Amino acid sequence: MHITTHAPTLIRAGRALSRRQAKQAASAAENSTSSTAASSSSSRAAHTAALPSAVAPLARSDPVVQSTRGVVANLQLRLRSHLLGSSQLRNPNFAASISLHRGGPAFCSSSISASVARVAGAAGGSLDSRSSSSSRGYSTMGSSNNPFNEVLTDLPKPGGGSYGKFYSLPKLGDKRIDKLPYSIRILLESAVRNCDNFQVLEKDVEKIIDWEKTSPQQVEIPFKPARVLLQDFTGVPAVVDLAAMRDAIKRLGGDPTKINPLVPVDLVIDHSVQVDVARKANALQSNMELEFSRNKERFAFLKWGATAFQNMLVVPPGSGIVHQVNLEYLARVVFNNSGLLYPDSLVGTDSHTTMIDGLGVAGWGVGGIEAEASMLGQPMSMVLPGVVGFKLTGKMKTGVTATDLVLTVTQMLRKHGVVGKFVEFYGDGMGELSLADRATIANMSPEYGATMGFFPVDSVTLDYLRLTGRDEEKVNMIEAYLRANNMFIDYEKPAEENVYSSYLALDLNTVEPCISGPKRPHDRVTLKEMKKDWAACLNNKVGFKGFGIPKEDQGTVAKFEFNGKPAELKHGDVVIAAITSCTNTSNPTVMLGAGLLAKKATEKGLQVKPWIKTSLAPGSGVVTKYLQESGLNKYLDQQGFSLVGYGCTTCIGNSGELDEKVAAAIADSDIVAAAVLSGNRNFEGRVHPLTRANYLASPPLVVAYAFAGTVNIDFDKEPIGTGKDGKPVFLADIWPSSEEIAEVEKKAVLPEMFRSNYETITKGNAMWNKLSSPEGDLYAWDEESTYVHEPPFFKTMTKDPPGGHGVKDAYCLLNFGDSITTDHISPAGNISKDSPAAKFLMSRGVERKDFNSYGSRRGNDEVMARGTFANIRIVNKFLSGEVGPKTIHVPTKEKMFIYEAAKKYQEEGHETVILAGAEYGSGSSRDWAAKGPYLQGVKAVISKSFERIHRSNLVGMGIIPLCFKKGEDADTLGLTGYERFTIDLPTDVKQIKPGQDVVVKTDGGKEFTCTLRFDTAVELTYFEHGGILHYVLRQLLNN
């Protein structure tokens, strides 16, 4: 085993050093000492030895524990009382709860109170072993009947002693493993470790080992992630479900405290802050006060969840963006769970969870229902993905940023086609990228369509862990484990290239400065082509690259008065310039580059126009610390890029309002106004309703376009402004060199900044700490609340599963064409003033100004059921071309809101189905796109095809997914939607086979055959129980 000792000087310029830089800077440190790893075979009994001493007797003596199906429920309750019996561990003190959750000395700050240490000691071991084992049960630990326990191996420390045990992939002795992509090896390790021949089978392990042959066959495998990541928009409904499950299990005579996450759950509140106040010194405080005022009830509920549930960490508002906090603080890279070592992995209820792939941690976005099931110990069912090998060579030129690179990569991968696949980066060029650069590329995996954009762990990763304040012993353990399990890239050792499904390559030297837009992330435009491209966009008919502005109107000038002075707007003028989002604010190079550009421009006398809404919303407080340390914050402040909050803000459309006069000028003259932001998505209408042109750019370019005031500029040929000396100033005059940025980084970005920032997070903030929240294991539901409401999913649940069911004489609620997205099904944005949801809120005394958004009200089923299919752009064939959220109530032929029709069908005792075209449920992974139809009484969806995550969510809610046979759809079969539909399925699910043919009959005598899209036996079990959460609840109750 080769363990490298890195001198502190190897951490340069606020970023993990590239391989070549590190080698040049300290070649002696690279010639580090080596030690030979002692390995020994372990018997099947060795696993028990890895358990906490308090747990091992239970595992050996209790017959129920020996049942994999019973172990979770049995041990969870016992561990709770046995190890966490002290009331001190239930203390809502945030510092204590977060420190215990994080898992021990390797992550805990020096400010952990002595009382916490005493409680941990009373529990019988270290903080590390207590926090992980007690709350996790056996969810990530090999069971006593694991057929692979013979490869459970000790990992010795170089100086003596042991880091713990691990399931050794090399000891499986299969040469096929040596060529597997690193990302697939993580799936393999998880399957080996969790193999119990019930949830995870030996044949699943073989499928993964034989990946090269099985992945093209679209085989399914189970996967158990090590943890779950949430943000507040998706986290509130998840905690609501857990709270409702506790009520249900109590009604059925069980113990509510059995409902607890079995894996660590990290929830970061970042989606609620809006840029209400900008360009003011008090913007941060003002926006936080408004955020708390709007969301007080939601936040109090989440604060309750943090103390009521074990193993749940809630990071308060104002702390940062979930993915940056995950990268800098939450990520373990390798877990040490009471002496059992395994790779960190996660699923998250946000599509940009993939940012963590840049750290070598496998993670991606899933639907909320899947995430909740994962919390409670259920494996995810996933298609074994193909892996695109993306070879990087060369080195980026001076002046080219990671943003330019990711926009280039996005365009390439969209063209290649990577939907449903992993992308794994490799090659010498990878060693030239900082960790922050890698994270930027991984972050935008959803934009290029991949499940993951994965960078395996190497020395750059380890240097980043040191930079961000991780403990040196922990970093050494990570390296030792990954080397021992053949998951570490060592550039000094020749290695055979892995096998991939397909291949791409990029010479980093060819990447040019660019932006993307005006309506899609993958529509990349180089800076030198931007002026030409903008002219084309004005001319082109309305579409992704066109606005359809007549020639005679392209010179329109909207004149208005701003602060008592004349002002004007033209097509392409910038009205929003935002440095925001996890994609870029996690990267010191581009953030300090933006500050240096602002400094140089300010010194030359340039000034951003006062009507441009400028803002700075970093992903963590570390950014503020190094901007202050460098002295660059004052120049950003002078140009209006004042700190407005630590959250997603403009990137998710929380841009706040434009000045009234600016808004009026845009609207009255039909100006195509522009927003430039350092975000990851720029779909029309997302950033702001009045910015039809939205461009993604690096932070320095955001500042540059703010100075220019327009996107209609050729930076090479046209000046960005006029200096105080009366001379033109070009972008090249103020663009900082790579050497300048590196020099500032070296002095300004320090490990202590990360440590002190996250110590502060553990203590919360004044507004959060003052927020009162309920207490107790059961949540006290408020029937008058319009934010948090007990959902009806479990209210009528029985102890025994209801069995399968068919559909009889159902009416068609909706008849759709192709590409109905989850945003069509369950919109997240504004609540229309005439919608059923608006009427409901007004009936509860909520004024229109306080409607907030559907996303913020996902904890209230009464709002969300009314918001299902409420998208104002939805197209339903029943309405013959009319656009909007209405349908025809077939029995009466009356046109009405979709919610009202669904309610009427339910009141009449009628079941309903939905007819749809291809790609039904594409888009985001939001679970309310399945929960909403369930509450509206939909029993089945018949489509040409389903998006993967949405199909899983339908299954999770007990809705029957059916696919038309190839070449058939509603139109070819002559279905109008006015028929009544019968689908015969037996109540005994043992008589149903995954993927079998099912005959659908209509009242008019037509019959057609569909494919039943319950794809696995496990999914049929969920169907038998009425949904995945019902299944989990009964398992916990009965065991």
C-alpha cells in the first residue's frame, strides 16, 4: 500500500494542486514512504466483530436479528434505547445534534461541548461509532448471512493498529473487476456489502461484475446509497411523510419511534431566500428577515424534524447552498461505520446532487418517494447504466475558466447522447483540473443529460479535503481504503485503461471563453461569436434560438427615468447580473477572478449602470471570508455586487422584483431584456418573467457584461466602457491573468476559513436559534396551516396489505400527447390567481401577495392536489388546441379545471386513468408529480413511454404504469378519451409477472394489449401494499 505524505505547501492558491504542479512544487513529498498492506482472510463470523460491543450480543443471540427482513425494525428500536437512551441526545442544541450526526472526531469542530462527549462515552464508544451505528442499524453493513463475508478484510494503519474492515473487491479474484469503470466499482462494492439474498441477490453482484455484457441489456440492480441529501423544497414533504408514518404506525398499535432514517439524512435550507433587496449594505440581513417571515412555519417544522428524528441533520437558512455545503463539509468520501469501511454515496432530491461526483463520491438526483424509501432502508431499483469514458488531455489556456469548460462539455455530451448513463472522466488532463473545476463539470450533469459526471479520487481530491479542513488522519484513511480496494487513481503508476460503453475526448487547450443561451444551457456561444449570434436570435422565429423580432422593431429604444436621471433600454440590454449558484461560487478561481475584474474596472473609472439588478449570493460563507481577506469585496460592493444571501436565489428564479420603472419600460416597449448569471439553468421564464434572454456565464463574465450593460457586444472589437481618462476600456484591459488570480488565491484561501465557517454552522444563527418549534416524537398538526398538513396517504391504512387491483369502467381524466413533463404535472412556480389552489388559499384567509409558490407549499397536500396539472401551458387533447389547466368531465361534457373534474369523479365514485404519448413524466424528479395524481384518484397511466424516475414514483404511489405496444398509441388505436377503460389484474400479485402483457378493454368493445411496467418482483410487492411507503411501514410494524 502506497501512502503519500503531502506537505502543507502542496495546497496552493485556494485549490487542490494539479498533479504536475504538486510534483514540481514538492517532488520530495511525492516520493513518500510506502508500507505493505497486511491482508488476512476473515471468516463469516468476522463481521460480528466489527459491530459495536453493545450490539454484537444482540446480533448473535436474537433469532429475529438473524432475519434480514427483521433486523432493521428490531435493532433500530433496541439501539435507540440501548445506545441513545440519554435524554441529552434528544437535546435540540444544534451543535450537539450536528456533531453526533457527522460522525466523530474526523469531522467535529473543537467547539463540541464536553457534555456531548460524556453522552457518547456513556453510550459505550466514540462519537464516530455511536453516531453511525446507532442510527443506521444494518442498513449499510453486511448481514450475518452475507455470502461474501469471506472477503471482509482488515485495513492496517501504517504505524500499527487498524482502520477497520472492508469488503475487498480484489479478494473476489475476478479479473473482470479490474477493467470496470470506477463508478461501477462503487455499485459493486455496495452490492457485495449489502448482499442478503433478499433485497440484494448474489446474481445482482454477478450482473455488476459482468457489466460490460449486462449493461447493454438494460438489466436492473438494487443499490443502497450510504446517505440521503435534501433541500428545503423537497425536504419538507419528505419530513411530512415521515411524520405521517409515525402517526399511522401508532394508530395501528406500533411504536412511532420505529420511523427513523436508517442512513444519515442531510437537509440544507437554501431554496427559500429571494433577492428582495439588492445593491444595499443591509441586503443580507433584510433578505434573511423576509425569508424567515415568509417561511417561519416551514422552518419550525424542519427544526422539529431535526430533533424528533434520529440521524437527521438540518442546516439552517443562511448557511449556504446544499451542494456546496455537501462538497466542503458533509461529504465523507469513505465512511467508517463502527469499524466497517465503505465508499460514501448518496441520492438527493435535487437534480444537481451530482456536484459531489467531482469529489469522487457517487451521487445523483432521485424522486422524493425513492429518497424516503432509501432513508428507511429500502434499496433503489435502477438500470445498470452504460458508462461514457470522457478522456481529457492538455491544459486550459490562460483566461479560460471552468465555466467555459463545462459549457463546452455540456454541448459535446448533449450531442453524444448520455441520458440514463454515467459519464466518467479520465486521462492526463484530469490531473490538470482543480477539484473545484471538477465539481463545476459534475454539477451540470443534468444539463448534459447524464445520471452522473464522475471524477474518481486521486491526489487532487485528497489535497482538497485538506484544504477544506478535513482531519489528516481521516484523509489518510480515505487514501488507504481506496488504494486497497482499487478505487484510487495514481498517476505515477501505469495502469490499463478501463473499459467504457463509448468514448469521447477533449483537448483542454481547445476550450474557448464562452457563454450559453439565450434559453438552454447547451446552446453555447463563444465570446467572439456573441454579437453575431445575438443578431441572429433577434431575427430567428420564436424558438430556442429565436425571438422573432421584426426588423423594423429591432432598434426600439425604451426611455424612462431612473433616480431622477434619463435612462434607456434596448434589445439585449442587461437588467439582471447575478453571481450565484453552487455551480460556480464553489470555485475560488472564478470568484476571485470576478473580484479582480471589478477592481481593475473600478480603478479605470467604470461604473455599472444603477438600474441593473446586481447581486452576489455565494454557496457558502467561505467565499465571503476569502473575498474579505483579499480586499476584493469592496470593489464588488462598489459595483452593486453586494452580498444578498447564502442560497440559490436567481439561479432558481428567486430573483425578486425588478425596479418598477425598469419593469414598465420592458413591458411597455416589448424589450427583449437580458439576464446574465453564473448559474446552471436558463430556461425561458425561469430566471425572471421579464428576461426573455438569459445567459449562463462565469462570474468574471457576469461582472463584465454588467459593465457593458448589454449582451450585444463583441468584446474583442468594442470597448466595455469609457475610462475616467476618456479612453475606451476593452475587456482585455481589465481581465485578470491566471498568475494574478493564483497569487491572490495563495494568500487569501486558507483551511482555517473552512473550519471556522462550519463551526459557525453547527451553532446556527440568531434567527434560527430564536425560532420556536414543537417538541415530541409526534408532530402536532395544525388543521388551519396552509404550509404543513397531515397527508391522507396512511390514514386508512390497514395492517394487512390490500393486494393488487385492476381498474373497472374508469373515465379518462386527461388525454395527452408527447413530452408531458413533471412541471406540467406539478408546477413549482407561481400560483395563478384564478386557480383552484388560489381559491383554496383565499378561503383560508391568505392574501394574494402571500401565496408564495407551489414549491414552498409542498408540505400541504390540500394545496398540492389542487396544483396538480395546474400548469398554464399544459395541452390536453380534450380541449382541441386550447392551452390551460382544464379538461372535460366526460359524463356531463362540461369543461372545468382539472382538479374540479377529478374531485367530481371521486364524488361520483368513478375511477380515472390518463392517456399519454412518449416521454411522460420527463423533466425533474419531483415526487408530487405522482402524489398529486394519486390524490386526484388516478389509478393508471397508459403512455407510449415513461421517464425513468417518474415511472418509479408512480410505482411508489401504487399507480399502475402501462405502455402501449410499439407502433401504437391512443391515436392509432382510435381512442378519443371519451371511452371507459377496464384493466383486469388479479388481487394476488403472485399471479402477476413483471413486464407481462395486459389487455385493456373499453366500453365500446375495443381491446388493446399493453405492457405492464412493474419491472421487478420488488415493485409488484410495493403494488400489493399500495405503495413503497406502505410496504416499509408494514415491515416496521410487523417486525
